[in-house]
Amino acid sequence: MKKIFLLYLSIAAHAVFAQVEQVNVFLGSSGDHGQLSPAASSAFHQLSIVPLTNPTTHTGYEFLAKEIRGFTHNRMEGVGCQGAGGVLLIQPYLGSGEQIPVLHKNAENAGPGFYEVGTKEGISAQIVSFQDYGREVFRFPAGAKGFYIDLSHTFNNAFVDNHFEKQGDRLVGAVRAKTTCHVGTYTIYYAIEVTLAADWRIEGNKVWITLPEDTKEAALNIAFSAVDSLSALARLERNMPTSYGDLKKATQQDWNQWLGAIQVQGDPELTKLFYSLFYRAIQSPYRISEIDGRYRATDGQIRQSKTPRLHGWAVWDNYKTQLPLLELAYPAFYQQVASSLSDLYRYGKHDFAGPFEPANSVRTEHAAVVLLDAQRKGYDAHLKAIRDSLIRDTARFDFAKPDKALEAAYDMWAMDQLFEGKDPVYKQRAQSYKAVWDKEFKDLSKRDVDRMSARNMYQGTIRQYRWNVPFDVQGLVDLAGGQQEFTEQLDDFYDNYYFNRANEPDLQSFTLYNATTTPWRYQEWVHRLALDTVVQYYFNDNSRGIGAHIDRIYKNEPKAFVRTMDDDAGAMSGWWVLSAIGLHQPLIGEPIYYLSVPFFETIRLENNGKPFHIKRTGGATDRYIQQILLNGKDLGRLWISRKEIAKGGTLEIKTSKEPTKYGIDQPWIATYSDSHE
């Protein structure tokens, strides 16, 4: 049997445990509670295969639905705008094919890399996905049967066009569809082979394939490429000689390698939740380059690179959590992320998406912040090559709305740091947030401060957006009236549940407690938000609900999150994973992490071959820090640098049942003074 090579995997070799057995791929797959699916997929690859149910959610699949209308082959997990993806619908059928009957699922099983389902009609499917190659094995009862393929199918009416040709028992072509929110267009090149096909009927983008009546089992093989159809065909031919069983072993081994980059030991149920959410956080961005280094850039042209390229961005959503998590977990891999983001400035960067996207994508605002963060963590952001494009991009920064003005000021701060203070305009524009904050956010007595999207803001309130100045927290403290007043305002915000955990605008606001007189409340709120029942009043339909959602936000079940809360390409899952290991980066662009009590007794970060261990000493329910030891020596503070983590070693966190003043005299507070820092 042909040997499977784990191509593309660039993380350091390490001991592999059975992390895949801990993953619940059905988490978030029911209702409007995460917009996730149990699709067969590989880490950082576009191909993902799962039934299209009736009714659907944003990913085309609803856990509670019984009707199956076919199987689709890509999706961008956890995004809004009624979902994205769903190309190439394939439906096995019984009968003549004149009418394609709906199937009814009666049993299903799934895990990382595979999905299996049985139906009341007697058709069953075993599906595996391995690095943009999929094998779908269908078993049929006796009688007439076949496959129906709709090459024009997409979610949310996003289909643009499809061009293909039949080559024997294969369909080879390219499908174009609108990106998430219909803003741009992406292309997937594909090759499909149907074994045992007896007859073909093609009408436009609809294909009927008749199988011999005595067929008990038939396989459908599919491969994707972001470069061209020949590459998709080559991937198909490389993998077809491999059995379903060996493909399943290979994809499970692949997932174990990725998931094993962080190893946790402790409460069994929390361990399952950890790996289920970690799994969600490493779906995208997607590998778009081929083995030989070719890839399509956002100008539509084929380029060449020694470093693999990725695409499929949701930077506005996940730059605070998922991307920092990827860097901590996969430092050897993260150069690919940095180089790929840098490429956007070279070949065509759009705030959302453009006409030649090589993969489905959402948005790229704050890419400069991410590149600054990468540079300060030791990665090459290729600044010389993109300098002019970075500068041109600032013309799109939007200062017209209160929320956008704060975000644009953050971007200008990043530009000031990237260009080392050589252009005073960036500092001036960054510090313009102060006037906006004084005018729009200081006064909380106005009637609209609790209204979602007041003053034309995006999915947030005045109370929620007012904290969004991570690059100058000391300046924010001063604007609020000093540390005591700032502390009281933050207490009011959290104690009265004004936060919105269903979206990102105030996602990191709890880190601001480290700039207050009560930094221990940060440690408290990490646990409350991640593990406890939470009162949630705000939802992503731009409403402040009449009644609160009172429940845990993160649950290991199909209805996992708050109603209307999208996972946003791993943003929300990534937040929980970082909380679980006790590390949050309060300012993307500065490699400093605030520390809290981890949820596990021991944690191991593989850390590029220099393992970093985090150890919790104390009661299992303790939430507060008594003392922190780094390699046996008292750290004396509640934060740690990326350089300290990169050296490897052991961080021991001794816990307390009650709040303590440990580290209060050595705070790290982001400050953006008049002189260049």
C-alpha cells in the first residue's frame, strides 16, 4: 500500500498522545450557537466534507436535523453573514435519478478528519479528508442507484460560475464563489473521480452518474487546489491508491501532531473541552501553496515561495486570540502566517476581500498590528518589500465613527512602531483617540450608551467600545479620571454585565484589571467567563435582549455558545484555550502576557523544541495567584514576556482561595507617551 507522508507539517517533532480521542467535533453544531460543523477536514486546509441538512445553519449542517440533501465540500467555520462555502454538492440516490430523494440520517459518528453516517434509506457514507484530498465511500442496498452532483451549489446564493470538463470517470474544473458576506470572489480548482460509473448525464452544472444495479459500494474521490486544476488532479492521483483505513490513520496522526503542540493534564471533562476548542482554533487560515512552492496571490497571478503560503483571513475577528494562540503553539509554523499576511500588501490587500482571492476569506483589518506583533516576536514581516503598500493602506483607515476611530488609532500606533517613530503623523493620528474618547465615550449618562450599534457603531455599545485602547491603557486611565475612578468604572461594567461575550469589541476588556487597584479581579473574571454561569444581555442581532441569557458560554455540546455568538474562525475558541493555559496577550504588538491560574494541573507547550511547562499548585477550585515561580525563582509579577517563554523551563503558579496583592507593585501597563517608545 502506498505510504502516506504528512506533508506540509512544519511544527517540531514531539511525543504524540491521543488528543483526537478528546475532541468533540459536534460542539457548536446546533442552532445559532457557534456556527460550527462536524465536517471531515485537515488542519489549515480548505476541503471539509459534511452533510447539507434541512434545515441548515451557517455551515450547512444542523445537528438536530434529520434530512440530508447531499454532501458539500468546504465551509468557513464560525462566520456570520449566513455562512460561506458549500461548494460541489454530491447526493447519493436510489432509483432512476429523475427525482433526487432526501435521505434521513439515523446514526452518525465523527472525529477529527472523518465523518460517517447511516440513513433510513439504507445508504451509508464513510468520509475522510486528508490535506485537501477526500475519500467518500458509499454503501447501497440492492436496486437502481447513482450520484447526483450539483457543481453550482453554494451556501447563501454565493455561486459565481463553474468551468469543467469530463475526463473519463473524472470531472476536472474550477468553481468560483463569493467570499463571506459576498464581498469578494474566490476560486477552488478541483478534480473528482467516481469509481464504477456506468453512465453519465450532464446538463449544464448538473451531473447524474448511474451505478450498476449490483453495486454495493462505490467511492468518490475529490481533491482541491488553490493553484490550478492540474495540481488538483495530481493530488487526486497521489492519494487514490491509499485505502480508506490508511487515509483515516494518516489524518488522525496529522491532527494528533497539531493538537499535541499543547498537552494538558487535569480534569477529564475540561480536557475534552480544551481539545475540542483547540481543534476549532486550528481550522484556518488555509494552505494555498503546492509542494513545489507555487501559489496564487490576491492579484490572481501564480507566484513562487520557499515558505508555504496561507489564505482565508478573519483578522478583525481573531487577531486578539486565535493568531496569538497559533504563534504560541506553532512558532515554526507561524512564519508562514506572517509571510502570507505580508504578501497581501505586495499583491493586493482588501479590508474584506477582492476579485481574486485564492481561498474564502472574511476580512483583514489590523493586519499591520499582526505584522508588528510578529516582528517583535522574531519573525520576518518583509517590511522593506511592503513599505509603500503599508503606507497606502492607511488612507483606508476610518476615523469617521466612534468605534472605527479607536480601531484606526490602534492601527496608526502600529504604523508608528513599525516605522520607529520616523513619521510624526502616525503618532498624531494614534493619539487622536483622546479627543474622540472625551467626546463619545467619557459621558455614560447619555441615553444611548447601552444601545447596540448606537452612533453607527458596529455590533457594540458605547460602554463596550470605550475600553478599546489597548496601546495606551495609562492614557485611558487618565482620561477616566485616575486609577480609582477607572477601577470603579470597570467594576460597574463587569458587575452589571454590560459586556458582550457574543462578539469581539470588548473581548480583552477584562485584561484592564491589571491596570487597576484590584488586579486580582482579572484572575477572577478569567474563570468566571470561561467556566461559570454568565449573565449575557447583548446579542449579535444588534439587540439588548429583554431577558438575559444565563448559562455557561463554553459547553461541550452542540448548543455550545451564547445564542447568535459566532466562533469567528477560532476567535472565541482561541480565547478559551488561552484562558485555560493562563496566558492572555493584552496588547497585540507587544509580546507580553498576563498570567492567571490555569485550568489544569500541568500544561506543556512544545515551544519549538524547548518545552515550556506550566504547573498549578494548590486547590483545584482556586482562582487567585499566591506566588509565581519561573524556573524555581520568584517572578514577583503577574506577567511574562515571549522571550522568557521561548527559553523553555517551568512556570509554577501557586494558588489561593482568596484575592492577594501578589505582583501589584510590578504591573505592566501599556503606555503611549508623547516621546516615542
